[in-house]
Amino acid sequence: MDSHTAHPPAGNGHGTVPVSWRTAAQATLHCLTGCAIGEVLGMVIGTAAGLSAGATVALAVALAFLFGYALTMRGVLRAGLSFREALRVALAADTVSILVMEIVDNAVMVGVPGAMEAGLAHWLFWAALAFALAVAFVLTVPVNRWLIARGRGHAVVHAHHHH
């Protein structure tokens, strides 16, 4: 089944529609792109500025949400929605996805011994960050698949895309 054939009515609350893993992976990759940009920027800024691990994580999470929402909004704004509608769609589509991704991502970064303290010039920092994003991606795909099947998450975005 092609990812663009089924468009469940957004938020109808009735049952589920079959969602391919490919569709879920694409939605997750879209979210990961924004998350990764924000996450990397936050980690880089926080580490370079010598912030504590907690402050660095907070900055990374804030930027991940910002970029995650911004990428989704860019797509739906292009489809002709107002800024306010686009923001509502982005919040509906990405909040759970970004939340799961950021919890996993930052838990891995904090959990890898020495990763947060390694500094930007050290391979361990970048290896841990790449690993963290990969783990977050793998764990977020099933979440997105579940959401889309229920007409939530990225199904909300697809309802506004013109093909």
C-alpha cells in the first residue's frame, strides 16, 4: 500500500487504518530531521558555552521542539494554511513524536559515560550523539505508526498536503 493512498479523517476517533512501516518511518525521519538539528545545535552551544549537562539538555530539547515544529509548519504553510492553523497542525502532529525522541535521545547522551563531558573535539561526543539519534529513531517509528493509524500524529499533516 502506497503511503499516499490512505488519508484518514483527522481525529475521528473511530478504529484504525492500516499504516505501512514505510509511512511511519518517513514521518519519524521528518521529525528526526528537525529534532537532530535542534539537538545537535543545543549540544554544541551548551557544550561550547560550558553549560551544565542539565542546562545543555534543556537547550537541546527546546531547540529540537523548535526545529521539529518549524519543519512541519513549513510544509503545511506551503499548502496554504494560516500560521495559526499550521502551528496547531504541527503541535498535533509532532508533540508526542518529539517528546519520545528527546527523552530517548537525551537519556542516551546522559547515560553514555563521559559523552556530555567529552567536548566537541572528541569523537565520543559525536559517536554518542549519532547513537542516541539512531536509538531514538528506532523507538519512535512504532509510536508514529500507532498515532498515524489512529488519525493522529502525521496523519494530521498529510490531510493538509496537496499531492
